[in-house]
Amino acid sequence: MGDDARDHDLVLLGASGFVGRLVAAHVARHAPPGLRVALAGRSAERLAQVRGTLPPPAQDWPALVVDVGDDAALARLARATRVLVTTVGPYARHGLPVVAACAAAGTHYADLTGEAPFVRAAADATDAVARTTGARLVHACGWDSVPSDLSVLLLHEAARADGASGLTDVTVLVAAKGGFSGGTVASMRGVLDASRANPAAARLTRDPYALSPDRAAEPPVAQPPDHARPGLRRGRWTAPFLMASFNTRVVRRSNALTGWAYGRGLRYAERMDTGRGFAGAAGAVGVTLGLGALVGALSLPPIRPLVDRLLPAPGDGPDEATRTAGWFRHHLLATTQDGSTYAGRVAGHGDPGYAATAVMLGQTALALALDEARLPDRAGSLTPATALGTVLVGRLREHGHRYDTRRL
């Protein structure tokens, strides 16, 4: 199962953080006997506490003290493992040395980032190196991006199997119940700060093809706005979805990495589903105003400290009852060049930003460690769909997540 030239098959970096502990617990429950897993973080005491909460076999996992600010230590860590998964964010601040160390060592890597500037910088710095060493560098492996990225891949495969032409319009309506992730808030702060301080970063966040591996080759297709006004879609009210400005770029990167296999005319949008009737309309208006107020408040230095006290901090999260009561649901509608239409559905249980994300990142880690022969034959800076594809879909289905497509 393992590579005897390396000490570990899988290292979980940031294992003592809130989400890191959830990922460690998931891997401990589902890793097969013999998989050599280690926990890594800044504090030996906190790692020992996490290890003590795990099932007995995992209580013997090594605990590795590593500071992500120490490039030499990161290089040693990357060379010592086949797969490294990190929950240490914000990634724009802490992530690039980690992904660079994995690229250089030929070590597969996964994270939970929702920060387009970080993914762009990481791809520019590490893609060529990783393609040489064979490392799969997989960004955005949590609930923010995995359901949309994998479900569009499945729509493409369903259309292709039917002999239909390329996808032209795909819209995802997202509904969810769960806590607001402190990590997502921190990522939002970082992107807003970078955009305010750097005009180039601001232009990047506005570019619908910001994460393309070949920006000049992208087709001149006008993409739907990320923050459209409240509206009706198939009888349901919709509002802007917080992560649309990142997720849409991830899906478009997947399309480009596959040679625009989904379709060079693909128009892709994500919206929040707020329901039907008057309540749905009121919810759409409320979500739109609330998101606008949040972004505005985080962009204003004088009032930002007050807002920060009201929002969850990185490392904080909901209790177990709240995590268990959460759920998520994505409805997709797609059309093709020849006029065929397809519907897709993704659904799952557990708080999206915590419980479901722990399953998604944990299964990403296990797929990279155990399923290498079945994964798409790619290396470099990748997305969940292009690095893991239907292998990850199968794993998530086994853990209660639903991924369906059908022709209408």
C-alpha cells in the first residue's frame, strides 16, 4: 500500500484546527488498516489532544510538529509523505510554501481554499514543476466547490454518452442549512484586502476566466454575472450565492484543463435557491441585501473590527448537534448546442462548511492515497473534477452524498 521510500502515505496538516480535527476523525474511521497516516501542526500538545479523541488504531499515528513558516521543514515534510492535505488558511497567507514543497517533492496535495488569487498564484508558481514530478495539486476540495465541479463533469459525461453536443448553459441553484464558516470569512477578508490594495488583484477577481490555464485561448463567451439581482428560475426565487465568484472559475478551469471538453460555448452560473412564493421572494431580497452589507462592512476599515467581533473566527465552528442537523442541496439545469436538456442533483447531510466538508476533504485524501491507478492521468495544478473525477463521486456516494443526472 505504501511507498517504503517515504515515511507516510498521508499527512494531515492543520489537524489540530476545527476543520482539521473533523477531517482527522473522518479519516480515522475510514482509512484501511496499514495506511500510514500522520497528524501535523504547530503544537505537540494540541496534536496529542486530537489524537486522543480518535479510535484506538489512530491513537498511534505520529504527531509531527511543523511551522508552515519554515520552508525547510515543509520541504522535509513533503518528501516524507505521498499525500499531504492542509486545512491551514487563509491560504493566501499560509498556503503557497506548502503547495510549492509538495510540487517539488512529487507529493500529491489537497486543500480547502476558496481564494481565487491564491489558486492563480499557486498555479503560476507550481504547475510546471508538478507536471514534471507527477504531483497532483488539488485545490478547493470542500463543500464550496466539490459539488458544483463534480456535478458539471457528470452532466458533460451524460450528454456525451447520449451523443449530445457540448454544454452551452448550466445553472446551479444551491440551498443549504448550516453554520457560517470562519475560514470562509477569513478568505473573504483576504480577497477583499488584496483587491483594495492591488489593482491587478481586483482585475483578477472580476475576470470570469481568472483561473484558466490558458487565458488567451478562452472563447469570447460572455459569462453570467456572479452577483445578479433577485429573480425567478423555474418558479423558484434566487439570490447571489456567496461562493459563485470562486466556484464558477473552478468549473471553467476544469473545462479548460480538459481541452474545453464540456463545450467552448459553456456559460455557467451559480445562484442561491431561496424557495417559492412570497417567502422565497423575501428571502432572495434579504440574502442579496445581507451579502451586500457584509462585503461593504468588511471593505470599510473603520467598522471592520466591529464586524469581525460578530462573525466566526478561523478555528471556530458549530457544535455537534448543529453540524449533524445541517444539509445541502444543488439543483442543476443544463442545455446543449443541439437543444437537449439535462437536470442534475447533488444532496447530502451534515453542516456543509464543516461536517460535509470533512467528508469531502477526507475522501479526497483517501482517493489520492489509495486510488492512484484509477484517477485521471494528470499532474499539475488541478481541480477536483480533473484530478479525481468519478472516483471521488463514487466515494462520496458511498458516504451518503447524492449525485444524479437525467435527460429531460
